[in-house]
Amino acid sequence: MEKINISIDGHSSSGKSSIAKALAEMLNYKYVNTGAMYRAVTYYCISKGMFDSKFDYKKLDNILDNIKIEYSYDFIKDSDLVIINSHDISSKIRTIEVTDNVSFISKIKKVRDKLVAVQRIYAKDKGVVMEGRDIGTVVLEQAEVKFFINTDLDIRAKRRLEQLKKMNIEIALEELKVKISKRDKIDSEREISPIKVPKGAFIITNNLDDLDSIVLTAYNLVNKFI
């Protein structure tokens, strides 16, 4: 069976990761969460004190010249493995501090150029389900199948709240909604690779707690192309 590339885009906490992981597992494809890579760079910048005062773009240039990012996903453990310069930072990229700053890092052209080049390497041999915010429009513009996930803000906030509780991170639901809305605005209005529905994408609404049905729908659509 011929392998293809599949892109899945959507806003923060839309459920695109859950859909992408499940679809990749059904197809026996690689799964790539590009958001984890942007989070990794954000964490690395935070660890270097780059948010302590005025952001140091010269220092960022040096970081990007010397950073090596490796990503993989363990379906058995249901966990990302993110390595920066041989150091496992997987457990450090989901904090509130990283979440609050990742949209800022993500809109910097040099960061996007660096990570898009890395992401395309993962897809060069086909057989990948890659998710993010500019996959079908920029990273894998030639992907054979593209999806865009639509999910209401209230539902996204509640799902994100449950994720944070499992990580023992406490935050009020209304505060979380404000943070998600702010991130949506930044992601939609940024000059470089703003989030939008890719041309030719299948639009999936993910407002119901019926992941299996949504994944099966996506799987049946993909099967028409392989």
C-alpha cells in the first residue's frame, strides 16, 4: 500500500493531537507533533533567561545556529520524546510558563524557518501524520490529505483544564479561556504562517466526546487516497 503524508491543523486544545495520534497508530504511520518542537525552543529560551528582561534576538540567533531538536512518539507509553542537544526535556515543555510564551516564539521567522526545515525531514519518506498550525498551508503544502479541526472555545478550555489537572497544574477555567483566546488571536494574526484552513482540507468538528467516531471518519477519508 502506497504511503502518503497527512496534515492536521487546528487551534490550541482543539483535539488535533488526539486525532492525529490515533490516526497514525491505525495507519502504522509516524506521528509528529510540531507544537512540541516550538514548545521545546520556548523552554530552551526560558532556561537561558531570555524572558527575564528585553528579549535578546542576537542570543536567539546563536541558539538556533547550535540547537539540535529530535522528536519521536512512543505509542505504548502515549508520550512525546523531545530531545534538545542530547538532553531529554519532554517533561518540561507543557508548563504554563512555556504555554504563555510559545506563541511569541512561534511568530519569529527565524524560528519557523529552522523548525519547518526540521519538520520536513520527518516527512520526506512519506508515511507521516503531522499536526500543528501551518502544516497543510506551509510545512506539508503538498500533503495528499489535509484536515482542519474545529472545536468550540468552551470545550477546548475544559479539555485543556483536565490535561493541566493531570499535571497537577491549577488554573481557573475563565483564566484559561482568556489565555486560549489570546493565543488564538496571536496565531491567527501573525505575519508569518498564520493559522488558517488549508486549501482542499477536510474540516472536522470535534465538539463531542466521540474520538473513535471522528478518527474512523478521518481513516475512511484517508483510505480513498492510498
